[in-house]
Amino acid sequence: MYHLPKQRSMRRRQLATAGLFLALVPVLAGAQSSQYQEPGTQAERSRENQEQLDRAMREARWSLGSVKLDPWVGLRDAAWIDQVSSAGGEGDFSVTAGVGLRAFVPLGRTTLTLWALPEYVWWRRLEDRRGTAGRFGAGWFAYLSRATVEATAESSESQLIVTPESRSRVPQRVATSRLLVAVQLYRSLEAFGQAEEQAFSHQTPADLQAGPAFESLDRTERDLRLGLRMRLGAHLRMGLGLESQEVDFDRHALVAIEPAASPFLDLRYEGARTFFESRWLRRRIEPSGFSGFPAIDENLGTVLASLNSSDQRRSIQLYGRRNLIYALLQGSSLSIEEIVGTGATWAFTQRLDGRVFYERGTLEDAGRLTDGPRSSQDLEAYGGDIGVKLPAKMSLAIVFTSRRLGAADGFTGPERQLGIRFNLGSLDWP
């Protein structure tokens, strides 16, 4: 049997990988969630829960027998924001600070995880926006020889931008419950099912009462995924199956999205220097008879490819997403967000590292509740950070972000944010 020389075979695999990425970008440029994604965050590589649990327990600061405790003290988003709302006006200074604890309790071959991470958000000028925030939750994780079970419940509250239509940061509460069960069928093949429910609630700040009511985005989403996952060799993994989503909007009793089966395909490749991950979903939305939502049948998904240097100190990323987002502005029901971006990270020393990103895309009506042409707006964002690892598991970073929203007549003035972050401990997981 004839075998290709190693160099030619490797070159063909590299060309095939590059071709697959370029072919998928137009289709997969997006997240399957209806939540707005902060600029630059998609360039970050995802990690499995089992890997993150093992790391969190290994790096926990305190031990009480087999119980691991990890305290956290943080000064997050201490930043100057030059435009705190879509209406413009003067900027303001905001600080989010907190103190909390994570606990990891081994129970035989399983682990119980508890976390309480309360925060307080302070604004210098906008006193009405001051308030509590943070995350509180529990999880049970069982990684057995032929089965995996993950059950989590969390309540979180934060002030953030919830839609690219608006620059305004609003209080959002999310109650999440999730159950994942996976069973090994044969060596590298497993069947899995995942059920998740998320309840979103918002509060329109007092200084934004004249604008759209963010409470119109209050809703409960229920997702069910059933499928198969398989390993194809040492580095490639594939998952496929069906997903169904049901949505009820709290303030509109007749507005609902009925469950509809949507096929999905996940791909993940992890090599010594290359990483590739894509998620494709054929989202089908079948509204209830009185909801006013149009029927939707769209390709959605995400794609991320990264290449590391041989010493793993530098990395470049190329990513994209195509996402459905519930519209805030009157007259629309859903918007399609399409984003393509690039990023780079590098480690100057063992303690000093940096990151930059740039992304651009569009936000377009996917269906209107009133007659009229579909609107389309351009999106652009860039930014970066530089951080230093301090002794005793402390870290300090300077962060900059700029984002702009534009229409056919050009971009509006950018919203810029410059701030610092300090952490003792980690907030990476859960």
C-alpha cells in the first residue's frame, strides 16, 4: 500500500483544516444562546467541567481534611465609562467589588460544590444604580467509569449590557438550573441528554425610564438537548443530535415560543498547537398562535480557531458567530447578530501577559411585529488587557474596551471603558 510522505500528509491535513474553517465561518458565525455576548469573550477557549473542577480543587487555598475551600476577594470593573446609556450624556465611574467562598466536598466518587460570591456595584454619580450583585449556587458532579452526571443550580445578579441595541447597563437576575447525564455506549461513543431552565428578569434604571422598558425581555427559557458524542482519534470529538427550546415572556401572557426540534452538530479538535471548536444549530422557532413572533428557520452557531506558538506563549485566534437575540426596540421581535473577529494573546514573562481583539458585524431584524422594512445596524468593538500575576494567587489587570453601533449613515460615537481588575483567588469556575 502506498503511503504519503509525512510532510505532504501533514500539509494536506493543515490545508483541510483551514478550508473547513473558511467554509464554516459564513454558516457558523454565532452563539446558540439568546444572550448578548461581551466583545472579545468568544476568543477565549472553553474548558470541560471535569477539567475545571480538578484544577479548582488542586489550586484551592485551604483544606479541611478532604474538603477544599477557596476564598475570593475582588475589585472588578473599577472603570470609567464615557457613555453610560444609549442617550449619551456625561460618563461616570463605577466599581464592582466583592468577597466570597467556594467549597468542594468529595462524596465518595462524586463532588459537591458550593459557592457564594456576593458583590456590590457602586456608581459615583448615578446613585439609583447602586446595589448588590453576585452569584450563589450549588452543583453535584459525578464522573464514573461509564457515566457522567452534572446537576447545578445558580442565582446570579449583575449590571451589564443585555442587548447590542443599547449601551445601557441594567440590573439583570438569572436563575439557572441544569442537568446533564451521559452514558458510555461503546469505547469512544456515548449518549447524552441535557435539560436547562433559565429565568431572566431585568430592571430599567430610573434615569432610563423615558426609553424602552428592559422588563420586556423578562422571560423563561427551557432547553432540552439529546444526542451522541464520539471521539475520532486522539484529538477530534464530534457531537450531534436534536435540541428543543421553549420560551415564555413574563410580561406578555400571549407571547410564547413553542418547542420545535432543531438539529445540532458540535466539533472540537485539540492538538499540540492548534485548537478548533464549532457549534452549528438549525434553529426552528414555531410561535404560539397569538405571540406575534414570525416563524424562524435559521442556521446559527459559533466557530473558533486558534494557533499557538511552539513554546505556548503566543496565540492568535479567529472566531465568528451567528446568533438570535430578542429585540428590545419597539416594532421588532428578533434580531440576528453576525460577528467575525480576531484576537491575540501573548506572555511576556511567566507573570506578565496581554490580550487584544477586534470584531465587526451586523445586527439585523429577523422578524417584525409591525409593517415596515427590516433595519440593519453595523457593530464594531475592539480592546484588550494587560495583566500581572502577583504572589499569593493575586492578579491585577488593566482593561480597555470600545464598542460602536452604526446605521446606514455611519457609526455613532463610541462607548469606551477603561478600568482595572484585582482578584485574590479565582472566579473562572464555576
